[in-house]
Amino acid sequence: MAPLWLSMELAVTVAALLLVIGVPVAYWLAFSGWRFKFLLEAVVALPLVLPPTVLGFYALVAMGPHGPLGKLWQAAFGHGLAFTFAGLVLASIFYSFPFAVQPLMGSFEAVDRRLLNASAVLGASPWRTFCSVILPLSLPGVVTAAVLCFAHTLGEFGAVLMVGGNLPGITRTASIAIYDRVQALEYGEANRMALVLLVISFSVLSLVYAVNRRARRSLWTPWAAK
Amino acid sequence: MRSSTRNRKQTRKFVRALAAMAILALALTEAGASPFAARASAVQAAPGAALPLVQVAAAADLQFAMPDLVEQFRKKNIAQLQVTYGSSGNFFSQLQNGAPFDVFFSADLEYAKKLDGAGLAEPGTLCEYAVGRLVLWARADSAVDVAKDGWKTLLDPRVERVAVANPEHAPYGKAALAALHGAGIYEQVKNKLVYGENISQTAQFVQSGNAQVGLVALSLAVSPAMKDGRSWEVPAGAYPPIEQGAVVLRSAKDKVSARAFLDFVQSAAGRETLKKYGFSFPASAK
């Protein structure tokens, strides 16, 4: 069961970091008027179409002692980035990036512009408008982003396989462990772990959809009634 | 009204993003097409277009020897070959579930034996076609010299990571651990070990510099990408032989052609080629 815990730990870390990074990126993408913005939107969506092993391979090269990330990390911490938990987190952040940015951007864009104008007219700074108008109204999007990142990282395989090195307790996540068991022809153990992973993923996803539904109702109804 | 304008605006934005992605994807495939295609399979066309097609599943450690073997066999005008490379364990699972391969070259004799035992192989075709050789390998710019120091390299403090294939299911991984135990350095080295899913990935770990030394297949160490590195062959007696087995599948469409290719690989010319690419042969079959 240790690989499952490791996967949970990785998924929670990645989801939290992606919210921190994703919110400003999504904000910029939603509100910037730059005409070539669509190019950046496409870049953000790239991990959706690139095979994870390809992404993982370039992550491995970038993290190596001859790659830019690897050099930086080596200088800062005195050891390489591949085969470490931090390395997995970094690869997963790239891999799950669109899953954070797209729902956030969608919900930011869906906020009624008249409310933003009203807020500005009333003298609120953009930061204040963001905190007290955009963010509360986008809560379902924030929750969706967090959960999608969590679930996507939980099931991540290719990128982790490429940069992880399959170290028990450090980089052997649930999906790697399951693959391992299948390779060793121990289908029983693989089935058990896959079942647990399935149950966790299903519970998390249904919880979110349930919460999201309620959040939308409780947020929208009082506001609309007033 | 308002929402329909917004919808249209969003649609336009989506189409633009899609177009951008399509162009990028095209550019990427254009750039990557030739090397990827060359790696995935060696399809032969033109001269033997009317010849029967034999689909070959080959272990990843054969990816440099096999194209040479295929090229020689092509000149015999018996069949066209289409080769797919992958992990022997994956092929084994796929073949049990009806994958359409005619000949299977496994990196592990056990998989071939199991297929034979399960009645999925053509009777009498199970054979041990080669023996894999294990080497310690490091990049040419590495600070350590595996060619000179052999096992001692692994104890060097500059070697922080040693890549091996997964010892639970990859044959070269099993051999690597057995050799480390045999050399009496497993306990000192075990915290440095990182595990590749298969022998190719293990080689990538070292070749990309993320691991300083790796225990890889000689058949990969002689490849164009790795032949500039330094290597030291682990003495054959230091680990149980990496016996590689092959079978013709019972479901093969053209069993005669499939058998012909398997026979060719075991012929003197076939063995000469395998030897050139870093394989040796079972003592019994000499």
C-alpha cells in the first residue's frame, strides 16, 4: 500500500502547487488583450496532446547534469533532480498544467464583466476585485482545477516512469507499482492495487462533483435573490 | 443575445487555439517522423511486395541487431518482415491475448517456454537463439573509468546513481543483481541503484547522465548512440546466463516463412550478425 500513499502525497503536492502557479497564469490568459495570446493557450494545452513518455523523456534530459534544470538544481542543492520526489513533482506539474489552467481560465472568463466594471467604478483595485469578486464567483472552477490535477497526477504513468527510477518510497507510485506487478505476471496483486486506485479516484471525483454542485447553488442563489 | 455573442467569441477562440495546435503538431511530426518511424518498425516494401508478410515481435535489446538480420533475410526473397520492438513481458501478455505476431524473439527464454507450455507456440519451434551479455557502461565524459576499474567504479563516491533494469521482471536486471551479489558489493551499492523499466530505459538513465554508471546490455552499448562511451564487460560466469528464447506462434498465418526466418537467425550467418551486435550463444548449441 506504500505506493498508493506516495501517489496521494504526490497528487496533493502537485495539485496545491498547480493552484498557486495556475491562478495567475489563468488570470492573465482570461483578461489579457494581447492578440497572440492564443499561441500561449496552445502551449498550455500541449501536454494534453503530447505522449507522457515524450514529455518524460525531455524532462529526464532537462533534469540531467547536462540539462538546464539539472544544472540549476545541482548548484542549489548539490544533487541531481531525476530519481527524487522533487523531480516527480516537477515533471507532474508540466504534465498536469492544462488541467489546472483550463478550468480556472474558463471560470474567470465566465464572470460577468459588468460586475468587474462595477467593482472598478466603486474604486476597488484589480487585486481587490480579484479577491472579492472573481475568485468567489469562480470557486467551482478552482475546485475543479484542484481535483482534476489531483486525479490526473494520481493516475500518471509515463512521465513518472521516465524520470522516477522506480525507487520504493521515493518514486514508486501506485501506477508504476501496478505496472510492475503486471510485468511480473502477478495479476492478483496488480488487480488489488488497481481496484483501490479506482475506488479512490471515483470517490474523489464524485465528492468534487457533489460539492461543486452545492457550491454553485449556495453561491449563486443568494446573490441572484438580492 | 449577449450570451450568443459570447458563445460565438468562444467558438472562434477555440477554433484559433485548435488551428494553432494542429500547425504545431504538424511541425512536430514533420521534424520527428523519420527517426521515430525508423525505430518503430523496419518495414520492407517494393521488391518483395507480393511476398507473404511475417510479423515479428522482438525484445528491445535486439533493436540494433534485428535490422541487419532483416536486411540479410530480405535478399532471400522468402517473405517480407515487419518488426515491432518492445518489452518481452508486454509481448508475452499481448500474445496470450491474441496479438497478431508470427514470430516472437524474447529477451527471456522463460516467456518463450511459457508460450510453448500453454500451447500457443508452433510445436518444435522453441529455441534459444542467443545469450545476452552484461556490461558496466559510463559516458565518455564521465569522471570514472569503468573500463579500467570494473566493479570498483561503483564504490567511487562520485558515482551517486547506478542504473539497472528492474530485477523483478527484466532479464538484464536479474542478471545485474546476481552479478552485484556475486561480486560482494550489493550491500554497498544498493542505495545507489535506480531501476529502469526495461534495458533501453536503463541505458537512457546513464546516457542522459542522470545515473553515472549503468549495468546494460552489450547489444545496446554497441549502438550508435552509446558506442563512444566506456564499458567493461561483466565476466560471463558472474551471473546466470541471460538466455534469450524464440518461438513461431501457432496462430502464424504463414508458418513456413516464419520458420524460415527463425532458422535464418540461427544459421551461421545469423549468428555472425548477432555476435557482431553483442550477443553470445548457449554452450549446448555450438
